[in-house]
Amino acid sequence: MLGRFETLLLALAALAVFAMGLIISVNVVLRLFGVSLPDSVVIVQELMVLAIILPLAVVTRLREHVSVEVVSNLMPGGWQRWLRVLGWIVGLFALGVLTWAGTREFLKVWESGSFYFGDLSLPKWPGRLAFAVGMAAAVLRLLLVLKDDLLGVMKD
Amino acid sequence: MDPTVLAITAFSAVLILLALRVPIAFCLGGAAVIGSFLYFAFRTGSFAPERAINPTLSMAYSNSFDLVHSYNLSMIPLFIALGHVAYHAGFTTNIYHAAKVWLVRMRGGVAMASVVGCGGFSAITGSSIACASTMGRICTPEMMRMGYDERLATSSVAAGGTLGSLIPPSVLFIIYGIFTETSISKLFLAGVLPGLLSLCGFLLVIYVWVSLRPEIAPATGTSYSAEDRRRAARDAWPAILLFVVIVGGIYGGVFSATEAAAVSLAIATAVGFAQRKLTLKQMVDSLKETCVQTASIFIIAACAKIFVAFVALTGVSNDILTLVTEAELSVFWLLVAIACIYLVLGMFLDPIGIMVLTLPLMVPLVESYGLNLIWFGVVVIKLLEIGLITPPVGLNVFVIANVVGDKVALHRIFAGIFRFLSVDMIVLILIISFPTISLVLTGG
């Protein structure tokens, strides 16, 4: 279930990258004619949140978070597995706080109906929602990865 | 709680957690959140946690969200996507093939072609490790099959891969630009000549090495006709066009760096589809790979931004500044100290981790000495580039070691690397001694 949801989030992120490239390129071409797409900067900013935060759960599932392994590689295998568990616990704390903060901010802008000043008066909530959802999905995946690694450590 | 003590404790905690293999983003984010919480909780003297929750959450959110909610930084996913698209469409490997066809008659020509190929690959993808990994799979096995010495076959690609950090577009320059609030377009232009200088230096190393020890690169006996050479050069045009669009567009003031990223991605996609070298599936895969790679970079940068805000809160940068000012360190010794710090860190940490950890402290220091931050960026990136091939943990060397498996021992790759490292040090000294090399294209 979470796997499917993550795949959907990754697809949305990929679409966001494509859309960003398209919008900026079209704007460059339109500049030749002295016009530009309305609120393109705000749209690209909102798409950036989708492109960056939504794939975080997949990054966690693939264990693609960058870490320094030079010291830990010198340790015995059992210790290394515990260190992996420690990493996920610290991650749960860090991303958990960001999920909390992101959800709080989303609810604030949703309730206030905040919007960006510009031609289209675009609402502020979509980027905030993407931030909260992406972070929450990453936290859920971290819990699953932590469970798997803890079970592995227990078996040993 | 004394803010300076708090900052030093947080820095120490980050270093300990990093050593314990905790992902960089989580170390920085965790330490910054706890540090900020304690700072706000103890602000009035007594411990008042209820007063710390709101400012801590606001600080964590605003710094991380503002970083990702950025128009200018959209160039990172776009440049990364360009690298993937160019790779799938075969543009990056065409440069290597063209260089090989032109240089194969020379002794060591394939090794030289590998370095040129790495330079060309870097000019599109902007990532050293991706460059070493991709070119290593193509060039190293080919050189070993031709009877090249294993040290030359591996170290030339490991060293050539580092060019991705200096030759624009470079992800490291973009991250440096974020944390120092300097112009990324100017950083790109500043990296061009030092990057080309490094490339020429590497070619010189191969030339001298092979001239002194001809047996390490046997003559291949392969020759190509003039028509083959012309065709190979023609096949490399998309890569050359992309480089011209990126550097020429920025230098000519036609585009911002962000626009250059988008336009070059659009051109690469259009050419790839027009030449039938890029399929829709490859395009989708490229975008997905881009997202995973970008997210893993940005989560570090986002957590680092929170950490930087926390460091600013404690004012520890000013304390260090006062300390250095009181020590009356000359510019020369300051640079020597900075170079030593980066070289030592480069032996153990990855480049992004080093930058996000050190820049909050280094930048105020460098600014107080009136040094140019664009030039300093080139120096830092060159130092990080050197770190990628410095033992015991030269990341690029490990990438190549993974590619060749157990055919070549790690110490044999490092044995070849020392020659390239010595040229890197000379280039570094030149960049430091003559800032014009970096600044001439920026107009600064």
C-alpha cells in the first residue's frame, strides 16, 4: 500500500520536474516576443516542493540517504547493523519534527486561505500540503525500514 | 546555557553521528532541532520548554521550506535531468568516442580520451561521482583490454571524474552559491578556466607518464580514416551544443543559470527524440532518477539550512572570527589553514557534507578578510575535488574500484592517483596565487 503511494508520489515529482523545465523554457521563448507566462516564478517554486519532497519516501526505501561509512566500515558486522538502526531513529526524529512543523503550517495557510500576490492569485496551500505529505510518507517509510532492520538485528 | 557551548556541543554531536554512519541530513537536522530547542528554552536563564516549541518548529520549517521553495534552485533538478537525458541519448559517451578516434594513434591516447570524455561528461552532468561511475564502466575496461597498465587505466578515470566539480554546470557550485548567497552564474563562469587547466594538467600527466614508461600504454595498432574522425567529431555535436548553450548563454547574458538548465534540457530532449536515441521510457526513467538524486541532495541542504540558522542564533561564528582576528593571522596563513581543513575533511567526508558543515563558519571569516567569495568558491571546490581522490577515502577511487571489482587492488589505483594529485596541487596553488584565472570570465 505504502509502496504504491510512494510510486505515485515519485511520478508526481517527475511530472513536476518536467513541468518546471517546460515552463522556464516557454518563458525564455516568450521573452523574445516581450511576454511571459503569468506567475511562472510562483508556479515553479510550488513545483519545486513537489519535485524535492515527494520522492523522499522512495529515497528512504532505496536507502539512498548519503552517509559517511569510513569509520563504520571498520566495525564488526553486528555493530554496523545497530548503527543503521541508530541512523533511522535520528532520521525519525529529524523528519518527524519537520512533518509536525509542515502540517502545522499547511493547516494555518489552509484555514486563512492565504494566497500569493500576482496575476493569478495562486493559493499557498498546495506547496505546503506537498511538503507535509512528502515528509509524512518518508516518516512512515522510515518506521518500516527501522522495523525491518530491528528485526534483522534481533535475529542475529 | 551558554550559546557558544551549545554550538560546539552540536557540532561535536554532528561529527560523532556522522562517524556512526547516521545519514548527513539526519545528523544536521536532529542536532539543529535539539540545539535550537535548548537555545530557546534557556533564553531567559531558566529552563522553559513550553516557550521553545513554537520558535523551534517555525525555524525548522521556514528554513527547510524556503530552501526547497526556490525558483533559482530549480536548476539543480533540471541539470541533473539533463545529465540523465544526455546519458540515455548517448551524447556524453559520444565525446569519449570522438576523443578516442582522434587520439588513439598516440601512446596513452585512450587514457587521454578518457580524461577528455570525463571533461565533456562533466560539462553536461555536473557530478563528479556520476562521471567517474559512468566513464569508469566504459573507459577502464576498454583500456585494460588494450593492455594498459591497471594504474593508468583506473587512476586516469578516477581523476578525470573530478572535473565534474569545477566545469559548469556543477552541483557543488550551486550548493556553494546557496550557502554563500553568491551568484551561481558567476560561479559557473569562474569554474571554466580552472576546470580546463585541471583537464590540461591531467593530459600532461598521462603524456609524461607514458613518455617515461611506454610499456604502460602499448600501441593499439588501431587507426581510423579521416572520414571516421570527421564522423566521430560530427557525432559529438549535441554535447558541444549543450556546453555552448550553457556557458555561452550565461556568459553572453542571454540566460540566467536556471534558464540555461531548462533550455539545455529541452534541447537535449528534442535532439534525443529527433535522433531516435531517446525513448519515452528512458525519458520517464531519467526524470524519476533525477527526483531520487535531487531529493537525497536537497534533504541534506534543507537540514543544513536549519543547522546554519541555529549556528547563526548562537553567534559562534563571531566568536571564531574574534579568535582569528586576535590571532592576527595573515591572509596567507588563513588560506593555508583553510586548505588544510578541507584537505583533511576531504579524506573522510563527502563534498556536500563538508560544505554544509564548514561554510557557515568559513564565510564570515573569509568576508572579514575582504576576499572574493566567487574566487574562494573555486578554491573550495578545487579542494573538494582533490578530496575525491585523496586516500584513504577518495570517493571517486572507490567508485572505480567498484567498477573494476577484484581485478585491480585499491592500493594500485591510489598508486596511480598520486601523479594526478600532484598536478591538482599545482593547479590549486595557481588558482590561489592568481585569482584572475577564476575571475577573468566573471568580469570581477
